[in-house]
Amino acid sequence: MTARRLLPIALLLSVQSALPMHAQTGRPLRLEDLYRVRTVRDARLSPDGEWVAYVVSQLDSVRDRGNSDIYMTSWDGSRTIQLTHSPDGESSPRWSPDGKYLSFVASRGESRGGGQIWLLDRRGGEAFKLTEHKGGVGSYAWSPDSKRIVFVSQDPEPEPPKDTSAARTPKPIVIDRYAFKRDVEGFLDERRSHVWVFDVATRKEEQITTGPFDDSNPSWSPDGTRIAFVSERGADPDRHNNSDIFVVAARAGAPITQLTTWSGPDQGRPAWSPDGKWIAYLQGSEPELYAYSQGMLAIVPADGGAPSVLTAALDRPVNSPEWAADGQSIHVLVTDDRVQYVGRVRVADGSMQRLTDGRRVVSELTLRPDGRMAVVEGTATRPNEVAALEGGQLRQLSHENDAWIADVRFATTEDFTAKGKDGTTVNGLLVKPAGYQGGTRIPTLLRIHGGPNGQDQHSFSFERELFAANGYAVINANYRGSSGRGQDFQKAIFADWGNKEVQDLLTAVDHVVALGVADPDRLGIGGWSYGGILTDYTIATTTRFKAATSGAGSALQTTMYGTDQYIYQYEHELGAPWKNAKVWEKVSYPFWHADRIKTPTLFMGGEKDFNVPIQGSEQMYMALKSQGIDTQLIVYPGQFHGITTPSFQRDRLQRYVAWYDKYLKPRM
């Protein structure tokens, strides 16, 4: 249930920061501001270090869809240029190592079978389409000599029948895989993702990997002769949580060498050392800890040999490894308690130096051989922007949200620490409306993050800012199962869902009530994905909440077996239902004890969600409806686990506020 429990958009995150000066005079945030937020991501430094390319995404209220374009900003921050203006959306900017081109992926009108790679000549001119790969292009990377591109693509769908009358009738879906469904992709057939190499000059391509496996994250060796990639290549990959690092010469038919043998996941994008002798990657936890895995930085000899785990003593998840030019250290992003920072790990002994500080989240890093580094980072009152990291200091380079920020008055967000009855320390965030007067009790919402392998952290949250602008305090509690507190804290809820998490959530609420902020008679609760699941658990445990919203959740967990995408987790964490019926009954207690629920609850979900199917919300809606508890069920047509259509995102936020207002702000 790892991915399914993650809230679908950046609305999950929260932040601590003092109010900036302009916030004292700005206007309150409004629902329509949802269309003004510009999301910055995928930053890449140019080979000469003078420019940073990045993607800007924004919701379009007129066309009711999202759009993304490629921008670049100069290293000195003096110039920002929008490079693409297509309504179809562009992503994944990558510089050719010789500096001649900036490539990106776009699904423009004439592209067949998904996104293709396009090139922008830095000397000027319009972008032109480079690839015409059937099935489209996924992740990709330039070769060191700029002559070739390696990419991943899924096997294309079979050609439709020539008989147009027959083509109008869909073929039956034939299923014979152990893991046979996945959100967005739908029912899974035998098509797999493989590695291809494309020659830029001749536009010829050749397939490097084949077989009934999914290959991902290809990475060139420094001399351009070999490709490292990640794959699950057991007898039946669907039945094992065991990916490994492989290396293959960059030619069709070359033998493939397996470098890692850890029984759990070895993953992430493989990063070659500058001398080509080592490959850095992420080693996950034991395979049965599918939903609670914590990536550690590891290296393995590129020609084969024993791997070495460098950050085992750190006991924090790391990601995005990038080697320093001298090969003596590796830069990573470290997820810590409510923050994420850049760390530099010494290869010789695994010791780490923290390079960024503050209550912020650094979500990306891009590094040049001369040590020049750019990051994507955000704070409480500012969505993500590109920044230069120099001498431990951040210097903002992009300013995509400055004008909007200057117009709005934001809430304040503070850290809190509470102690549970069993002695567990619960850390979280408390968001207070702008202008909140100390000692005043106000309606308060417990908003629960998904995952559970995630955390509420110091990053911008439109959702919580909207609640605060409507007069609510917001509690975010990182319950047991969350990341950022170490492996033992994460796996504490293994096969025991809805127990320790609910204790921790209620501990956080008790703490904020004791602070004199939360009105104990006007408490609301809600979340999406595992946040929705925990909402169901909590309202079946206590009647203290006067209103709830449960999005993409489930309660009768037995009915999720075989209907969602988590079959591996179920059988390795809970066991088969016919073998461990009591365990399944225990984790399904919100449904079996639905008669204890008195909280008016708004249930929501996507019609086509294969992550947490809508039936989970339907069942709980029906259970409350049959007992006369005020409830509604909102189904978003055509949506998956993440609600992506802008008008539906707006609708969801509007319904949240209206539902809470109805019960927590009664008319006098």
C-alpha cells in the first residue's frame, strides 16, 4: 500500500516559517489562487554552468487541464527565458554534454504513441522532433559524447485490426500475471519496458534489453561504452520485491551483467563515479517491508564485486545520489524529521556533512564537475523555486511565484512535539491562521498524510493555507509508519494498521487542545489515500470529531485483496486471507464497527482508481447511510488515485471547506 497511501499532489505538505513582512498587509488566500500557483521542478544545470533549465507547471482554468513549459534562468539570476509555449506540455529538459542542444519530452499533436524527444538548438530556431519511437519515450539520458541517447520505452500496443467494424469492438482483456493491475495504466498485459539507444545523427535506434522484465533508469558510463540500469529479473518478477543493478554494453545483443544480489530492492538511478569504477545506487529495506522501505546509499564496483552500504548508520532515507568530481564523496538528499536537506557523504567512511539547513524541503539537486550546484527547494510561504547552493547558502534563481506571494497573506506554521501515553514521541506541524490571537480556541482540523511511508514536512501546502484562510487551525501529525524518523519508527505498524497511528494522531490532537488553540468541541479530521484509511480507523475509534472527509480510502480491507495493486504487500505483510482471517478482520475494524461511527463523513474518490478502488469509499458511505449518519459520496469521473483535472481539484477543496463549515461553524 505504499504508493496508494500517498496524497496525490503537493497539497499534502506543510511548512514552518515566520510571516514575511508583506504578509501583514496582503489579502487572504482564495480558492481561485489554485490557478496562480506555479510548480517548479526538474532543474538541470547546463554544461557550461551558466544556465539552469527547469519545468514550470500551472493549472489552466479555461482548458481545464494542467500545462507545463520549459524555462531557463541564468546562473547570476539576471535573466529568465521561457523556451516553450506549446499548449500540449513539455517536460524532462536535458542538456547535451557538448552544450549544443537542450532536449525535452513532449506529446505534441503529431507525436505517435506518447511523448517523443524534441531538440532546441542553443544557437536559435524552433524546436524539432528527434524521435518517432512507437510507444513513446520514458526516462532518457545523453551519452557523454552527445552522439547517442539512451531511453526507456514500453513495448507498443499491437496494431488494431484493419477491419474497421471489428476495431470498434474492444478485445477481451486476457490476464495471467500475478500483479495484474496498476493505477493509471489499468489492467497489465505482458508488455514490458526496455532500454533503447538512439543515434542522433542517423536517427537509428536499437533495442538493448528484451524479455519479460521491466527495465528502468538507464545511465551511461563516463566513457560511453556501457549502460547501467535497474530491473527485476527473477523467474516471476511480480512475486518478488527484488530489483537489482545491471550493466550492459551499449549495443544490441550484448550480455547483461548483474551487479547486486541483495534480496530486497536495489534501485534509484545508478550514478557512475567519475573514473567509471563504481556505481552508486539506493539499497532498500528487507523485501517484506514493501510499504516501509528506507533507501540507503550504496556503491558497487562497476566490473562486479561486493557492494558497500555507506549510510546504514544514518538511519534516514536518502535519494538522488550525485558524485563529486574527485570521486571522494557523493551528494544526496536526506529525508529527516519534517525536512529534507542536501548531504555530502564521504565514500571512505560514510560520514556525512549537511550542506543545507533551515526548516525547508530541498527536493532536487543538479551538480557540475566544478562543484557548482543548483537545487529545487521550498518554504512555508513560497512554493518550490530553483536556487544556487554556494558555500552552504541558498541564492534564489527563479522567481515564478514572487508576484503572487507578494499579494497574499499566509498562515504561520510551527513545529510541535507531543508525548503519547505509551511514551512515543509524536512530532508534527501546527498551522495557525494569519492574525491568530494567542489563547483563542478555534475550530481545528487534523489532516492526515498518506503513505504511510511519507511525512508532513516544511514545504508549501495550498490545502492547508486554504483551511487557515477560512479560520481553521490545522494539525499535521507524523504518526508511526511515517518516514524521517528511522526504520524502527516506520515499520512499527507492520501488520497492525490503524492501531499505533490512531494513538499518535489523538496524542497530537490532545496536545494542541492543551495548548489552548484547538476547540475540543469543533474538531474535524480528514485525509486522502492512507490519510483516508486512517480517517476511517479514527472515526471508528472515537466520536470526538464532529466532521470528517475520507478520500480514496478503504475499511473492509479483505475486499481490497485482488482488487487493487498491492497483492505483494498483502501476502507478505498480512498473509493470505484464508490463512490469516483474524489478522484481516483486525485491520478491517472500521467496517465491522461502523455502528460506532457517529461522525458526519464526506467520502470521495476517483472513478478509475486502481490504487485504492472507489469501492472502499462506497462501502463506508453505504454503512453510514444505512444507519442514518449524515454522509455523501463524491465520485470524480475518469480520475485515478490522484485527482488531476483542475476543476475537480477545485471542487474537492471547495467541498472540504463547505463540509467542515457545516459542522464546525454552525449558524447562530
